[in-house]
Amino acid sequence: MKTINSALPVVVTGGSGYIASWIVKYLLEDGKSVRTTVRSLKDTKKIEHLLELQNKFKDKLTLFEADLLTDGSFDKAIEGVELVIHTASPFFVAGIKDAKKQLVEPALQGTRNVLNACNRISSVKRVVLTSSVAAIHSDNIDSLKVPNNTFTEEHWNTTSNLNHQPYAYSKTLAEKEAWEIQKRQTRWDLVVINPSFVMGPSLSKRLDGTSVEFMKNMLKGVFRTGVPDTKMGFVDVRDVAKAHILAGFTPSAKGRHITSAEVMPMLGVAKIIKEKFGKRYSVPTNNLPKALVYVIGPFFGLSWGYTKNNIGQPMNLNHEYSKTDLGLTYRPLTETFVDHVNQMESSGLL
Ligand code: NDP
């Protein structure tokens, strides 16, 4: 049980990111003061939307420079606060050349860096960590080992490594490390949000994030010949942001939370877009045969191992705990995808 003083600023790490931007915005709209960290204050392209929020919510938003790999760089932002929402972590699944350097080290060292700062700074009472369903499970085939092929917060990803699903591996190691560090002390508690694939409108015009890139590829016809027959959980970025804030300010909030609106095949996303936008976008209308995915998948970052263990496999996620523990509600995915397309159109990104 932790009651957070809502008059004190809340720290959000990685404020330039897709999810963190919405957390910052909602906190400001709730009347809170926010301190957010970015890698560089000089990179105005990445922080344009934060500068706009700063202008709108006068004196309520402060930006700090911090890097996951630089020890002590989060201390200044965290000094004197009770609630830290740690979201910053590299998120990409394609084009990985050195998984250890690009994914595992920043995720793991960043978690240590932020949580060690929380250990040093005696005002901190609660940390909310953005983990992922990737820390719950790796491949869909792993669902054959769990009741009803449905993953819950009890499950941990045990099948990723540096060579197979390295992003999922980085999230698993980082979340485990966070629980270890938390257990060694009693002043602050840890509440974890485990989102599935996050979609929905972005507050920035960046195209380099994995979620935004997925939607861009879907609309730009990259998958026009078909998509892999694979199931994924999807969730709205605005609901994920709300989950973090509820996790921060609900005194009784506890543990891990699968945060996912619905599991659907990739083709389901295309169907919703086609229904709403007609022929405006050349979205896929069929699944690719598995044999073909083996051949062309590697060009899209899908290894043979991924194809073998995910295509045509069942998988479900149980999100009940996020509803009962946090009081979270989920908007329908149709709204998520439609709002995402509309935002990309109006931002001139298509
Ligand atoms: P983004 O890529 O938009 O955001 C990642 C953030 O991490 C950015 O602010 C980025 O900074 C920051 N970051 C990366 N490396 C460093 C570093 N070395 N030092 C400081 N900051 C760094 O991704 P999302 O918003 O989608 O992801 C945010 C979090 O949510 C991550 O922890 C991700 O694993 C998790 N997540 C995302 C899901 C999704 O579908 N989007 C699903 C489940 C979990 P910069 O802007 O400078 O690049």
C-alpha cells in the first residue's frame, strides 16, 4: 500500500517515446507536475511535442537529459519525488546487428541505473516499470504448455535468448532485475505494466518507433501480398498510458499486469482498416503460406525460428487482473486502428 502525494512531480523516463508521451500528457491534464527525461535536449525534432506541452502547461513540465547507459544520470530528475515511471528502453525487432549492445545492455543497465537512483533518493515510494508481454512469453508455441493456451501474469518468458527474440530477452532480463532490486529494500514498491503490441495515435510525428512503423508498413502496402498467419495481442497507447498512471496512484496496486485489449491475427488489423478506409490503402487480404514466410520473412526481420514457432500457433492473453487491480478499461481496437490511421494522415506521414 503506497499513497503518492499528487502535489509532487512525477518522473517519466524516456518522454520522447511513443508511450511515454501519452503518460506525460495525461499527467499534465490531470494537473500533475511532470519531470521527464530525454536523451538530448538539443534534438528538437524528437522532443518537439514535449516542447508544445511545456508551452501549454506552463511551469508544469520539466525536461532533463539522461541516458540509460550513464550511471547517475537520472538522479537529478528523481530528487525529491515519490513516483517514478520508468518507460525508456530500446524497442525494435528488425535490423539488429548486436543484440547485446543494442538491446540487452541499455534495457538492463538502464533499469539498474534508474532503480539504483531510487535506492539513493529517500523520497521515492513507488516505481512503475514498463515491461512487456514479451517478458511473459516468447513464441506463441509456448502457449501449448499453459492451460487454455492462455498466458497470465504467473508466466515468464523462458525461451528467448540473444539469438532468438532478443528484444523479448532484453525485456525479460530487465523486469527480472527490477524485481530483484526491489526485493532488496522495503521503502519503494514496484508495479509492472506488461503491454502487448501498442497501437493508436502518436503525439509526435516520428516514424522510427516499432509501433508506428508497423502501421506505416500496413498502410503503405509493404504486406500487400499477404501477412504471416500469426496472432498477437494489441492495445491502445492511450489505455497503456492510463494503466501506468493508475498503477502509480492506486495505493493497493501490486505486481505485474498484462495490458492487452484483444488477441487477433495480423490479418484482423488489415480487415478493420479495409472496412473503414476502403481501397485507400493496399492492406493485405490473405495470409501467406508458411513455406513462403520462411523464404521472405528474413527480409522483414522474421527469422526461421520465429516462423517455425509462431505461424499458425494458438495464443491468448488474460487481461483480467489489469481490470480488477487497476480498474483499467479497454477501448475497442477498431477505434485504436482508425484513430491511428487518421493521426498519420493528418500529420502528413503517409
Ligand atoms: P519508443 O521507441 O517510442 O520509446 C523508447 C524510449 O526509450 C525513447 O524515449 C528512447 O529515446 C528511449 N531510449 C532508448 N534507448 C535509450 C538510452 N540509451 N538512453 C535513454 N533513453 C533511451 O518505444 P515505445 O514508446 O513503444 O516503448 C516504450 C517502452 O514500452 C519500452 O520499454 C518498450 O519496451 C515498452 N513496450 C512497448 C510496446 C509497444 O508495442 N510499443 C509493447 C510493450 C512494451 P529516444 O527518443 O531518444 O530514442
